[in-house]
Amino acid sequence: MAHRGADRVREGRCPLEGHLLRRAPRAAAWTTRRAQSDRRSRHDILVAYLHIVRDQVPFRELGPDWQKKRSSPEHRSRRLQRQIEALGYKVTLEEGEAAEQAA
């Protein structure tokens, strides 16, 4: 493959070709992660805004660990229980072996 410079023609590989090809997947992955993070942040802000405006309540800070609390096993089990009850089922939760071993 010939590469043309200002006044000369060189044979061989482009000197930056390998560098750019190695960097492109990392840059694409970083951009994707950042876009997903931004999307989640925007979603959280919109949901907070919706509740503040709809319910006419003042903004309150949830704290630095609210994400950790929200994804805890206890919170997840309560949320799933409410979802199943909303479908018309009666739900009773008991801790099983997996929950006892995790503790």
C-alpha cells in the first residue's frame, strides 16, 4: 500500500495505523460507559423532578449511600414482593438457605 506525502510516495504501513487501531476499541468502550452513566444520571434527575413537582414536596438529599441501600437484598425482596402482590397473589417471605449462608 502506498502512502503519499507532500512530495514523495512511501511503501509500507502507515506509522499511526496500529496505534489508532489499538486505541479505537478502548475509546469506544469508554464513550459507551460514559454515555450509559450520563443516561442513568439524567434519568435519576428526571424521576426526582417528577416526584417533586407532582407531589409538591421540597427537594431532600438522599445521602451518599442511597444507591447501596436501594440495591440491598432486603430492598429488592420488598420490591419484588410488592410487584407480585400487585399481580393479585398473596406473598409470604421466609429466609432460605442462601440468605442464611450469605449473612
